[in-house]
Amino acid sequence: MSRFLAFSLLIFSLAWSTASTAREAETAPVSATAEAMPPPPDWLGALDALYDARVRVADLEDRTFSPEHWWAVAGPLATAARGFRTEELGRSAEGRPLRHVWWGRGGKRVLLWSQMHGDESTASMALADLFRFLGEHPGHPIVRRLRKSTALHFLPVMNPDGAVRFQRRNAQGIDVNRDARALASPEARALHALRERLKPAFGFNLHDQQVGYRAGDSGNGTAIALLAPAFNEARDVDASRARAIEIAVAIRAVLEPYIGGHIARWDDTFNPRAFGDLTARAGVSTVLIESGGIQGDPHKQRLRKLNFLALVGALDAIASGAHAGLPRARYDELPENGEVWPDLLVAGGALALPGQPQARVDLLIDFAHPLLERGGTIADIGDLADVRARRTIDATGLYIVPFDPPGAALRQSPRTLAPDTPAYFHLSRDPRGRDVVWTLAGDVDPTKPEPASGY
């Protein structure tokens, strides 16, 4: 064979091999390790329907419930006849009971705690639903898997003194979630002692976050944020944290059909005082779930259901081992919580104050209870054309007429508007406030529609 012919055959062979490889790559099935977004669990639709019909617990429709009310509702769902056991771990700073509830006889121990910030109640509502699901549906395939493979341990409403006031901190003024190192509060000591006793494989740190957070730099509000907390300042990923990331991906797979584009990731900077971080340092695969807000869901009932479905998805992935190998990329690609948008922008009104020239201004209002739009305070006033808010009212053609709150002391001068003062004003067609079309009296009246522009 001539050298030319041999060389030609070699070139042909290499070209054919390259083309064949390309064709095989195009037609080969996606492997099990491909980093595609996992599909939702096949049970999701049926459990969604079951939740509405036979899981959701009544009498928790108002998210500002007291701890005593929560236990009056949830306690009867967690009886020995339903497979639960309950013990008192200790007492809060004001003497309220701290109770540990557990269920299941499997070898995979899971610890879930809720409402360590007293005004973050969404997960506590979802845990009551989970108690009912586990206790009243013993034949459900997921319940059977969980009972066989897991031992679920709960410390719900663990800051009862804060919950009774619906405030973040406990009765001593301590942020329990920043007390993991000092253990100065009885609530922190109870959680720490329970974790040390159980040595769980998995932990769930269940919170609410500000409703104004955006998902990354988008305009989408964050409905739920996830985090597999770092266990050191380098934010390394060891085997334990890798499992937590897999669980977060399993949760995302459940939530995507409902709130895709509204799921974010918390900043994973290590905090040596925080319970999630120090629980991760103790070798527990820890997942933080933060419930933000959904417009039109003032008491977070939709988020309550999503918490329930997310927790069932996570626990089932633990019980079955289905989390193993879920792609980390689907966690890493979640946008971090972005900026916090203020609650309400009133744009383009004419400020009408007796004896003063009228001025075209925008008003920015923040609420103590943003989803309910209660407890409004003036945050800023002036040219706010570049500010984006969760909700905007176009006040073009209307006058902004301030008035005093009921019971305010008599003034020697007309009331004005200023930052950090209660938000009390009319939007009126006339500068004296006689032809009022909308009023903010601290709280928004949900029965009164906002004004249309162009009056």
C-alpha cells in the first residue's frame, strides 16, 4: 500500500470516528448523573389535593396565634395512639413549656425546630399539618416510608415568649438564633441539649424572612429562600453539607411548579453565633427554610401549604435515599436574596399643607406587618422616581392631605409628613381633604380599593 493511500485511509477513519462520536452524543439518552433539574415527585399532585381535603388543620388561619393556642390545636394531633411521644424539655424565660415531640421508628434521625423568632410562625402552622398527616394517614405510602426509615423529632414554637408578643426576640431581649454559642437563653439551651442528645443526621431550621426580599436582581419577590449553612469560614462543602445541598435540591423540585422564579438562596457566610451554622459544624446536614411572602397571602396560608409540601418532599427524600446524587448545580444556580423593596410607594401626589406652597412629592411607606399592610410609617418623602416598591399607588392628579391620628395631642401648627412618623393622610380631589378618594390611617383598609389615576 502506498504511503499516500495509507495516509488517506487514516484521515478518513479519524473523520468517521469524530462524526460517529458526535452522532452518538446527540442521540444517547440523558444519563442518571446529568445535571438536569429533577422533576417534581410523582406523588405531588395527589398530596396537594389531599392537603386541601384532609390534612390542613383548622383554627390556624391567623398567623399571630399564641403558643397556648398552637398547642391546643396541634397537641391533640400528636397522641400516643397516633404514634407520637411528647416530653417537656424545660421552660422559657417566662416559664412557658418547651416541648419535644417525636414520631417514627427508623434509624435516620431528623430534628426540626420552628419559631425561634417569635414572629415567624409559618413553619409552625405547617408542622401542625405534618402532625395530622403522619397521624391520620398511616397507610399513605410516604407515611409508611417515613415511619420505617426515619425518627422525626420536633421542637415547635421554641420561642413561646416571643410568640405570645409576636416579636422576634425572647422575653429577655435575646435573639435565640444568635445564641448558639453563648447559650444564655433557656430556649437556646433546650435546643442545644436536644441536638447533643439525639445526634441527628439531618436538621431543619425553619424561619420567616422579610417579605420585601427580591430573588437576586430580579423584580420577583422571594417566596421561599433555602440554605445549606456553612460550617466554617471557608464555606467548604464536606459530605455532610453536600447531603444538605441535595435535600435543598429535592425541596426545590417540589416548589418549582408553584413558585418557580421566586425561590432564592441565603448568603452562606459563616456566622459563629447562629444555630444553623453551628448545627452544621456539629456534623448535622442542616437546611434552612425561610418563608418570605406572596402578595395576596396576608396570613401566609399559601406559604404554609408550600412549607408542608416542601418538608414532606425533603423527608421522603431522606427516607428513600432519593436525594443521593441530586445535582449541586441546581442549588448553586439559585439567585441569592437580593435587595429588600419597601412596602408601598404613593407616587406623584401634590402635598397640600395649609399656608405652604403645594409640592409634587412621592411618599414611601413601610408597614410593621407588610402583608397585612398594618402599622404604616413614613419611610421617605420627595423625589422617589427611581425607587421600586412592592406596591405602587399612582396619585397623579390627587392631593396628599395629612391628618392627625386619633387621640393625638392638639397641635398649634398643621400636621405635616416626615420620615419615621405614623402614616396618616388622605388622597383627595381637593387640597382641603373634603373630597377623599382613599385614606391611609396607619393601616390600609382592605375593603377600600386604591384610587385609579387621573382624578
